[in-house]
Amino acid sequence: MRIPQARIIWVGYLVYNSLFVLARTDRSLSVASLIGAGVVEPSMRILLSNDDGYFAPGLAALAEALAKIAEIVVVAPERDRSGASNSLTLDRPLIVRKSHLGFFYINGTPTDCVHLAVTGLLDTLPDMIVSGINHGANMGDDTIYSGTVAAATEGFLLGIPSLAVSLAKRSDGNYLTAARVAADLVSRYQEQPLGPPVLLNVNVPDVAYDKLRGFEVTRLGRRHKAEPVIKSTNPRGELVYWVGAAGDAQDAGDGTDFHAVAEGFVSVTPLQIDLTQYAQMDLMRSWFGGLTRPSAASLEHAGR
């Protein structure tokens, strides 16, 4: 007996819908498990990048974890570009190459990688950008210098939800923990989209996954002043300098990213781009006296 095509499609839809609803209500059957079993096709396309280079173990762990729940493409720097911040390369052309793993790598910064991928390299825009997994924390002032955070920031500036994921210590190297945390966050976003694009800075304690105490939404802490530069002499007898280590945590109280990670929680900090110091705007107007143009708010107030 031949079954009509329309009926096959309808039955397939009912099975898919039932499994999806079941996955949302039964924690033992997740959407990720359905995708991994080949029952459900990945519904998200994710761009991965980092600042440690395309060969970094953190990126490999991240790609392996997210490939189970989404379609991924990797565009990363050809070498370690830690501390590159939000810099774009404007003084020379950039070259895109493809590694034996299928990762694309570029002779530029993390920001270059995301910018090129989103504005011309990829045929289809990603639904999300995940940067990492960084070898070391990106908390407090680190976010200003971090290439990991910069890659996610570039995605956010281009209107795409973005995560920056860092492993908070450099010792044990529990990249699988951080990769699983990233997959948890992406899966949650798949099932509960946040609406407008977000920029999240995620720091994961360097412990086994089952040792994590949960998630905590935090604010950025602050570090003490950086250590002095380190003077040295190269083989040619020339005086050279190495940038000193970052300062220890200064503002690390309850509610900060430093405190959450120290207590064993995954720190999730929503970031914004607006650097305006609003509390000082009236002070600046007063400092300039009558030299500045009145603000729209002050003109409205004067007309009442």
C-alpha cells in the first residue's frame, strides 16, 4: 500500500513536535540529545572564534561540544593574539586559510576574524557567536584588553548575540567543563531566546563539571594597578621590556565575577558598549561654563 506524501510529512511533523515538547519537559531527553541522535536537525548556526589561535585546545573542546547541538563554523587567528582587544587590521590585507580540521584561520586579530566572517566570508550569517575557550580568566578590567571578549563584542556590534567563554585558571585545564557550560548556555538560548542581542562574558571555574555550584549573574569587579614592566636584555645586548602581570583583584566582593568564580560558580556578566560616564556629564557642563551648547533636557526644563 502506498502512503500519500502529505500524510508522511504530517506524521513526521507530529513525531518531531512530540519529541521536541518531550525534550522541553523531560530533562533526561534534551534537544541536544535529539540532535545528537539525528532525530532533529541543528536549528542554529554558530560562529566560533578565539584569541589563542585556531590550534588552541580550548577552541577544539568548544567546537566538539557545540557541534552536537548546532551547525558550527570556525574563523580564528593564525597565532596567539591574546591582549589584542578590539583592534582591526587596516594597514595590510588579510589572508584566509583553511586548516586540516576544517577551521578557517586569518593573519589578523580576533576582531578581524569575526568582522570578516560576518561581513563577507560566510554565505549565511550566524545566529550566535561564541568566542573561547580562553586559557585564563577574563574578569574585571581584563575585558578591556581581552581578544576573547573583543571577538564576542564585534559580533554584538554587528547585531548578533555573542558569548565570550574563559576558563578562570591556567592549571588543571578543565576545558571540557567550560565547553559543557557553553553548550548549556547555547541550549538554554535555543529554547528561551532573550529577544534583543546580548553580549555575555562567561568565566568558568577550573574544576570538573560536577564540582560546579551553579550559575551566578554578576557585575565586573576591578583589579589593582598592573605590576611594573619587566626589563631584560636580548641576545644582541639591547634593553627590552615585557608587560608586567595583571594586578590582583581589588573589587572582588559579593556580586562580582571574581567572587562568583572563587566560590565555585560560573560567572555570567552582561556587558554593554556605551562607555559614557553619565554621572559626570553635569559636572563637565559646569566646568565648561557657558562654552557648551545646552542639552535638550535642560532646554526643555527651561521652557516650562
